[in-house]
Amino acid sequence: MDLIKKGLAFGLGLAVTSKEQAEKFVNDLVKKGELSLEESKDMVNQLVQRGEEEKKGLQRIVREQIKQILNELDLATKEDIQKLEQRIQKLENDDK
């Protein structure tokens, strides 16, 4: 049974990200007799937790890739633009 839980958690980590999806999947296993009601609650929690971990990991990877691409494009950052705006504002104030 532990091997089944690990396999399902691994295979469905990304696919099952919401509690409702996990509950539906586990309820199907209970109906088929593959899980008991007691085991189903633990399985739902494991699937939801695994899904959230996978989701966070994927988001981190996407953010890193976007940062890398932006760095390679050598585009002005929000901070660069704010610095320029401050310099312009200072120059305008000095001219008055």
C-alpha cells in the first residue's frame, strides 16, 4: 500500500493541485476498494501537499528562467527606470 501511495503522489503531483481534485481521485480509489476511508484522508493530504510543492518548484523555475532571459536581453529594469526618473526630477528641480 505504501508503494502505491508513493507512486500516486509522484505521478500525480503536478496534476492534482487542488483539494477537490485530490478528493475526487481518492474517492474513486475508495469506491474501487483500493483504499480504506482512513487511508483516503491521509492520501488526500499527501496529494495536495505534493501538488503544492510541485507548483512552487515550477513557479521558481519559471521565475529564474524569465530573469535569465531578461538579463540576456539587457533590458532596463524597473529599478533602472526609477533611478532615471529620480535623476530627471532632480535636474528639473535644479533648473528652477
